[in-house]
Amino acid sequence: MSKVKIVNKGNNPLPEYKTPGSAGMDLMAWLEEPLTLASLERALVPTGLYIELEPGYEAQIRPRSGMSIKHGLSLINAVGTIDSDYRGELKIPVVNLSRETFTIHSGDRIAQMIVAAYDRVTLQPVEELLQTQRGEGGFGSTGR
């Protein structure tokens, strides 16, 4: 198991895995006062958390399915990436996709974080690519 150094300047508990099979840890809002978002309104929500990732790792910030389906709260960029050399506060870019206003309170679980290894590649310019059965078939090309 990898270790990630974390500084918590907020008053929420540290993120944790909720079940043995959880891939992500919930991130909580750290707010001085509740934040109300109108329909389609966006905001950058602080967490009070700062992390130090080892080179070769990223933290993926993803929406929480429960918040998305129950309240329409999602992330503006769908999945955000925290690079290993970033040392600023983790702030969550949320959007209210529902038709109703939604209020975020300090301590609300608003996103999840998944730490994953990645590989850096070298791009190799070529004149053509190997052919596959799928070829250039894009969205929906493999059926329903």
C-alpha cells in the first residue's frame, strides 16, 4: 500500500475508504458558511486538504454518484487530475445540474479521490498506425 502525505488545515476528518472494496476516498467541503448554488451555478469548494504524491502517481477527483443522482451535484471537469508536483489546496470545481438550488454545508462529502499510478510515455511519430478490426469506428460504433 502506497502512502500519501497530507496536511489538513480544516476541521473535517481525513478522507477515508468507507468499505474494504472502495476505490475512492470521500472529500468533504470545508466552508465558513453554507454555499448555495442555483441551477447550473458553479463554485470552487475548498477542502482544507493539501497532499504530496510520489512521482508516478496522480489523484483523480471524481463526482460522488449519490450526490449526482440525488441532488444533481457534479464536477465541472468530470474528472480532475492532481499532479504529483502540485502542493496547493485541493479545491473541488462543482456544478449544480439540477433545476433546484442546492446548499453545500461544511463537512458534506462532495467528491471522491482516487490515487492511481500512471506511466509517462514518449510519443513516436509514424506515417501510419496498425489496423484493427474496429478501425476508425467512434462513439456507438460497437453497438448499443
